[in-house]
Amino acid sequence: MKKNILRSKIKQIFIKHQLSKKHSEICADYLIKAELVEARSHGLLRLKMYCDRIKKKLINPKPKIRIKRISSSISHINADNSIGFVSADIAINQAIKNAKKTGIGLVAVNKSGHYGLSSFYAEQAVNKNLMVFCFTNAPPALAPHGAKKSLFGTNPICFGVPTGKIPFILDTSTSIINRGKIRRAYKLGEKIPYGVALNKSGKITTNAKEALLGTQLPIASFKGSGLAWMVDILSGVLTGSSHGGKTKDPFDDFTGPQNVGHLFITINPKIFVGRNFMREIKRNIKLVKKLPKAKGFSSILYPGERKYKTYKKNLNKDISIPLKILKEMDYLNAI
Amino acid sequence: MKKNILRSKIKQIFIKHQLSKKHSEICADYLIKAELVEARSHGLLRLKMYCDRIKKKLINPKPKIRIKRISSSISHINADNSIGFVSADIAINQAIKNAKKTGIGLVAVNKSGHYGLSSFYAEQAVNKNLMVFCFTNAPPALAPHGAKKSLFGTNPICFGVPTGKIPFILDTSTSIINRGKIRRAYKLGEKIPYGVALNKSGKITTNAKEALLGTQLPIASFKGSGLAWMVDILSGVLTGSSHGGKTKDPFDDFTGPQNVGHLFITINPKIFVGRNFMREIKRNIKLVKKLPKAKGFSSILYPGERKYKTYKKNLNKDISIPLKILKEMDYLNAI
């Protein structure tokens, strides 16, 4: 489907579900972006879920988002159960504003929902020449080290920095693979890789459904578990959101709003060394790239490079949409 | 050896090496602390190295440490090639001061050296009821994803948060195992686990000597590589220190000062939710701890808990020192 047609279709669907025109556009743009970077688990696959939650009044289509100024660096945003895209979009813009003014911005969001890829927000800060951390929590998917039940989300760590070329954007979940990939495998009847998830009785499984009912494994055992816990504290406890396994699964749990939390930290990278920063970050990347390559590698990529190239490659192409999702869209548009 | 005797011996050694009384005490306390938490690779094992570097004028025993105020939240510290303990001690105290005043502190240090364990500094902020990140870079030990040569250090990510009880302190290197473990395996003629290191020609090796001559692998392949890169940018590029594999190995490279960089971010955890923070962090830990345990686990520990218990266990015991190190100390004291 042509991008502009898809955009207006998605926009239309959200407008029919009571979102404002502006909020509908924000959501459409982020969903399309997920398709363009081929993070399909964060794209159109989720459209029906968002609409279902709006219909059940678990996402507030007309949120009164309150921004509380704590200092010129620090803000808190009560998202009023807004769809995650909208509150995170407001929050990253506030964090950018704060860092531009003072050198550092800290913006916390509570009462929000799933916001797509963290890299969407990191990219915006990097495009304004800022360094950035984005943290968000997510529904239980990972067992803490020593436990046999999920509690942490796949809790990503996202860090971005301007390079003068393609943004350096690390966006890494603390699970071995994204939950979205497992959901997509389940939806399409595919197997998942070996060693990334356990079934309910604690055994390794390649069956997507069993994995969804079981638990995913964190990267590097106790290290990844600790990092996931850190993200739960930063985006959950600090912001005043759900935490400790209480974030609701957007697909399965309709007992209340998700109450996801996000935290954005923005830093002016020139604050300490001035213009030298850009010279040194370029040198840094050059030094890594010119290392002798390991077997099977013809080049060394920095985080974000591959995704950026995927985005550029797909930017002027039509977006292919599975039949099942096309049907969902028709259904959602016909309401 | 009794702790107070050991302390005065170390202090005496540093004073003989031209450090001020105050700086000598700071160094002695951090080195003893490393022994008490049984992080022996960061303790007395390094005493001779520090002294060697002072003698070779690579560590400045009388540094003119310059603190530059950028705002009430942000400071930069030029450590003037001070021993790492001293500049990091000054830096974390500045970061604490800044966060106490404004809610957030950001302190960068350049021209510093190896500072021991990141958790030492995190702990100080946590004891002042702050949340904290500590980042430092280190000499090459890890191959970036796709390379067959070391460039990143084992670049730890350290995050601390007050809990009302034992501090939550995550302090995790981005390498799969500590270099110290490989050194120990080499000494004892043991093999190292499969998949943690490459030999010189880029092949996986379980031979400890080959691993020491080759390169260690990051946790979770490209994810850990990205995290190590992030730490290199935060503590190296941002602060105006060495980066991109240019940090000198303190044991082997006497061609110049190390020029290590550190970055501290401190946050008042009550800034968004007030007193609720302490209630919720306690609830968070309780929720994780009460999960059903995996096979082989009788309890779930949070990061920092085990190290704290080790510290408490050793606090009133004599510190046992290998003969080799005792001899080194006598030698250093006789100068």
C-alpha cells in the first residue's frame, strides 16, 4: 500500500475511535515508521489492540495530559491513560526543550501505554543534537534471575547520540529477543529460535504459544536481569507508574489501563568539551570501524546504522501488509 | 592483618609516594573496601601498579584538580592525572551536592585513572538517598561486535538506588566474564568456559592464555557490544577523555597517563512522587522476592545484596593478604 494512503487510513481509524486529528496523525506516523524499519511487531500488528483498548475505555482517546514543571531541567507528565505514542511524543519534546535550555533534561511520564520503539523518541533528540536515554517498562515477560515466573518486561535500554551522519541509536531489550517477535511468530504460525524462552514448566521451547505462556530469558542471566530491574525502577518506581510486574499486558489484560511509565534523559553533548565533541565522536566511530573484522563480517556497524539503512531502503516503497491485518483495518474502519 | 594496621600501612606507602595525607587516606579506604567485598582484583593487587605509575610520573601525586561549574546541576572535573580514587571521590561528592540542590546532578571527569569499583561511588550517592549512574571506561579488553581485536574496556554499567535497607547497586561489566577469572584460570591451568573469548586469530578458545592474548567477548553479542560502546561514549567522548581503545592499560602501558574518564548522574528519587518513592521501591523488591524460585535458588537477591553481605561478614575480621603482596608492601614502604 502507498504510504500516504496507509497514513490516511490509519489516521481515519484513530479518528473513528475518538482520537483528535493531531493525535491520530502522531499515532499513524509512529506505526508507519515501525513498518519502515521492519519492526513489524511494533507496527500495524498492534492497531487492533490499540482500538480494542480505546473501545474498552482502557486507553483514553481524549486525555488531559498534564505537564508539571519541576525545574527548568525536570518535568513530570501525567498522561491520563493516553495512547503511549502521544504522551511519549510530548515528553521527548519537553526533554529536548529542557536540555536545550539547561544542558540536561529529565522527563518522567506516568499513566501511559505502550509507545512503540524507544528509538523513535531517541532519534528526535539526536536530530536536535542531543544525547539521550529512553527507558520504558512493559508487561511481565522475563523471569528475574532466580525466579521461574515472569515479572519484568522486556524493558529496553535505549541510548542515542549524534554522529554528524547516521544517528548512533542503541535500542536493546533486556530479553534475548523481542516479545513482539514471539507474538508475530505465534500469529503467523512460525517457530521461535532455540534458547530464548522457557515453557510453563521451565523447559526451553521453540513453540511461540508455549513461550508466551511461559517466560522469556534475559540477556546474560543475572546481568540482564539486573538491567531489566534497573529499567523497571527508572520507568516504573521513579515516575509513579506500575512496576514489579503490575504493568498490564495490552493484548491480554483488559482489567484496567496499562499504566506504563517512561523516562527520558537528554544531555547537550557539547556541554563539557564544546565543538570537540563532534570531532571526537567521529574519530571514535572511525577507530572502531577500522578494526580487523571477525570471520563472516565485512564491516562493523554501530547501533542504529542497520535500522537507518532499512528505513531509507523502504522509504519510497509501498508497504506490504499481511491479508489478516488488511482485514482488521477494514473492520476497524467500518465501525 | 588488622584493618587499622593495614590502613596505616597503605596510607604510609602512598605518603611515601608523595600523595597528600588526605589523598593517601582516600586511597587506603577504597583499597581496603575492595578487599572487604572480596573484589581482590581491585584491591591490594593493584597497590604496586599505582606506585609504579606514580614513580614513572604517569599518576600525578599532587594533582591540581580543577572543578568547573557549568550550572548548579552540571560540573566538569579535570583530574590532572590524579589517581582515580581521589578524583572520583571528589566527583561523586560534587554530583551528590548538585542533585541535592537541583534534583539532578551531572558530573564528568577527564584525565583520571582506574578508580576501583564503580559501586564504591554509587554507594555514597545512595547513602545520601540519591539514585545514581556511574560510568567509566577502561583499557581495551573486548572486541566490538564484528571485530576480532579488543577495543572497548570491560566498561561497567553501574546503577544505584536507595531501598531503605541494603542499597540496590547493579555494577555489571559488559564482558561475559571478568578478566580476573581468565587470569585465575591461567594461573591454575584451568580451561575457561566456551564462548567467552577469542584467540589472536579470532577463533573461540577455552585456553586461558590464548584468551589473554586474544580478546574477550561482550555479553549478548551485539547488545553487549552496543552497551560497551555507549559507556565508551559517555565516559570517554562526552567527558573529554581517551576513548576508542586509547585508554592505556595501567599494568602494561607506561607510555603516558591513562586518561580514563568517568561520568556520574545523580537523581533525587523523590523528585516526581515524593515520599511514595520509598514505599514503592520497597514494594517493588518485595514483589520480586516473593516469586516462585527457580530450581537451585532458595531466594532471589537484588543487585548489591550479596556484595553487602560479604562486606558485613568481613568487616570485623582480619584481612588475609597473600605473601607476594605482603612483600610488595614491605618493598613499597622501604623506599
